[in-house]
Amino acid sequence: MARILIAEDEPDIRELIAFTLRFAGHEVTATPNGEEAVRQASLVNPDIILMDVRMPRMTGYEACRLMKADPALKDIPVVFLSAKGQDSEIQTGLDAGAEEYLLKPFAPDQLTQRIKAILAKFGK
């Protein structure tokens, strides 16, 4: 299936998302912060990137902006996963270059369905 990069600072949430996506047949690389996500994105060349917004060392917004400025990474869809659902937060994420902004909590099947739809939109 797809190569998916996850950036989530909460270990339990990171492992739950990784487990859900691996169970759905995806290859998953999980990182604990935005800085590591930027580094790993260049190494694994993922089909899609899922990122929390609030993380130590580098926020998801900052990491997304850096990735979108990199010619090798700019076309990879980024999806923010956040409990912060205010319109301003969502707009900031979209302005940073995200394809979508999913609110936590979400059901595992909802996550896998959204990823499938986004990958199909990008021909992956």
C-alpha cells in the first residue's frame, strides 16, 4: 500500500495511529516531533505525511512549511491531526500547505478512509 510518515509527540497516540495504518496494510515510519519528521521525510519519501500540530522542537506548522519549501517534498500531501479545531488553527494549517486538517479524536476506520481518499486524489 502506501508509505506513511507520522509525526506525533504523544507515544500512545503515535503507536495507535501506526498500528491502525499498519493493520490496513501501509508501511509506517513514526517520529516524535516535527524536526524528526522533516529529516525522515527526505529519507523515506512517504506518499503521505500525518502530523500533530503542537509538538516539541518544531511544530507541525513549521515542519509543513519546511517540507513545502523543499522541491523533493513539496508534492507530498500533509494532513494535520489535532484536537485544536478553531477556525484560525485550521486556516493556519491549510495556509502552511496542508491538504487536510482532521480533528482528534477520530475513529480508526475514519482515518484509514480519509487517507485512502487523499492518496487516490494524488494518484497514489
